[in-house]
Amino acid sequence: MSVQLQAKSVVRSVALVLVVVVLGCGLGGPYVGESVVGALGRAVGHSELALRALGWGWGGLPYVVAVAAFVGQAKLSRNVKLALPYLLAVWIGSAALLIPGRYSSLEERFGTAYPDARPLSFGWACGFLSTAVTVLLVAIALILFKRILGTITKRHLQTLNRVLAAVWVVLTTAGLVAALIGPMP
């Protein structure tokens, strides 16, 4: 099997794992969400700061791990390279547990665990939104770069890569800071 076919197969199976986990956590959330969030709250003594940090770790850290793995892929063992995409898919998809249903609120979804769900979901949102904004800025930068320069050289891409990496670091750090000390709505 060629490397290209293997890559397509892995991408398909990782996407399938992500969809299954999102559906499982999204549909199962109303049944186990209160218990899971309550257990997390008890584990950290209902500390708002710890719950915010856990939320950011749930919503932002998987993307940091993905970028770190991409950058350092030459140093990863074969087993890690095979397992990490699936682990990240499960980690990212499990956040669907924190999203309230279409016709419910966070308070209705988590009941007695709502006081813990609020800082946990706020931290998750800060982590996820910093990543989403980074992806949006990368897309805009690539479109503008292509329109302004026409032909993009390797040197242009290296410069753009440095700038976007710096923007990503700043936005990720800002998301973590917001998760830890930002005012909750």
C-alpha cells in the first residue's frame, strides 16, 4: 500500500473516530454530563481556577499537542505517530459533552453540577476559541498572500510561517490567560 493511500486511510478512520466520539458525547451528555462534571468538580475541590484550567486543557491543549507533534514528528516513535491522531480525535470530540443541547441551557444540562460546569465550559471556550481564531487568521492570511503576491515562493511561505506561528503562540497564551483570569459572562 502506498504512503498516500495509507495517509488517506488514517485520515478517514480518524475522522470517523472523531464523529463517533462527538455523537456519543453529544447524545450521551444529558445522561452522564452531570455525573462527569460533578466528579471533576469534586476531584479539584470545586476550585474555580482549577476548573477553568481543566476546561482550557480540554478545549485548547489538544491543539497545542497536535502542533507540537507536527513540529517534532521526526522525534516521535512509530507507535506514537500511529496512536496520537486517534487520541487527539477522542480528546477533541469528547468536548461535545460540555455543549448544551439545542433546546437546553448549561444549567438544565448539568443540574446540580452547574456551578462546576460554568467555569469548566468557560475555560473550554477560551481554549477552543483561540484555536478557531488562529485557523481563521491563517485562512485569511493565505488568501491575502495569494491575492497580493500572485505567486508564492518558498521564502514567502517561510516568512508567513514565522508570523503565523508567533500569532498562534500569542493567541493560545491569550486564551489560557483569559481562561484563568478573565471575567466569566
